[in-house]
Amino acid sequence: MAGKKKVNLEKRIERRFKELKRRDEIKQRYGVFTQKMLEDLFKKTLDEKLAIIQERLNKIDTLDEKLDWLMGKYQAHDEEHTLLNGKVSDHSDRLEVIEEKLSITAS
């Protein structure tokens, strides 16, 4: 039992030592973080993220414009199709009347 406690204590000491070493390396590399430095870092990170979001929003706007154009073309085609169907129906009715008058049967 005592051996197990010793191993656990050694592991905890090793972890603490690694953490202290990591913190010391950060401190040497970057110096002490002041409130201003943290604010600048936060602002820079936020600006980068906002730029990415703005770029994606611009792509969505472009896509929205293209979809509007496509829907306009579809509606124009649909309206033209409806008008042409009306004309075909009128012509068909007229042909039936003419065929009756001339006693012609449709094939």
C-alpha cells in the first residue's frame, strides 16, 4: 500500500513539475500577460473570426442574388408556358369547330 502511495505522489510531483516548466517556458517566450495584451489578443482573435463570418455572409448574399435571378427566369418561363397553353387550347377548340363544320374526323 505504501508503495502505491509513493508512486501516486511521484506522478503528482512529476505533473506539477511539468506544469511549472510549461508556465516558465510561456513566461520566457511571451513575457507577462498584462490586461492590455490580453485585450489586444482577444480583439485580434475576434477580428479574425468576424472577418471569416463576414466573408461567409458575402457568399450567402451572392448566392441569394443568383437564386433571385433564377427564380425570376423560372417565373417568366412559367408565365410564358401558361400563355402558350392557353393559345394551344384555343386553337384546339377552333380546330374541333372547323372539323365539325367540314365533317372531318381527327386522326
